Amino acid sequence: MAIRVIINTPRALPAGRKNVMFKLRISCNKIFCYFYVVLILLGVITITVVFLFLYKNFYKTITYSQEILVLRREVVAEDININKFDEIIEKIEKKIEARRSNVLLKF
């Protein structure tokens, strides 16, 4: 089955011009062939987008969480003495303030 499209120009044409007829033959086989190719391309694009989404949002997250669990086992767990830590930070802050005050006194 072939589809024919015939386009005729109007009959009242200026002198020297001829009627133009365009014959466009499109078979159903060609239409289905192109439609089939377009569907395959859309399917491939859709599957690619889905896999990229799953990779970015699920696989990477699971991999990172497994890596964190492995690193927790490898890192030595030490108890931090918070009181000593606070004392050291206070001493550092006092030294910084003393240096600032000495610099200000010189000017």
C-alpha cells in the first residue's frame, strides 16, 4: 500500500509558468521501518538514563557506606579526653591574645 500526496498549484498562473505536481510516494514498509528505528533509539536512550540515575543515586551511595564501614574497622578507636582538649585550646587562645596585645602595644 502506497500513500500518494499530490499537490497542484492553482490554475490561474501568470504567463510562462507551468502547473507543478509533486508526487510523494511513501510505502507503509518505510513508515514502519522508520518508526521501528525511532522506537529502538528511544528505548536505548531511556534505558541509559535509568542506569545513570541508578548509578548516581543508589550504587554510589551504597559503595560509600560500605567504604565507611570498612574504614571504621581499620581506624584505631581512641578515646579523646575532652577536658585536656579544652585546656589545650584555651592555652592556644591565650597565646594568640598575648601576641595580639604585644603587637598592638608596639604601635
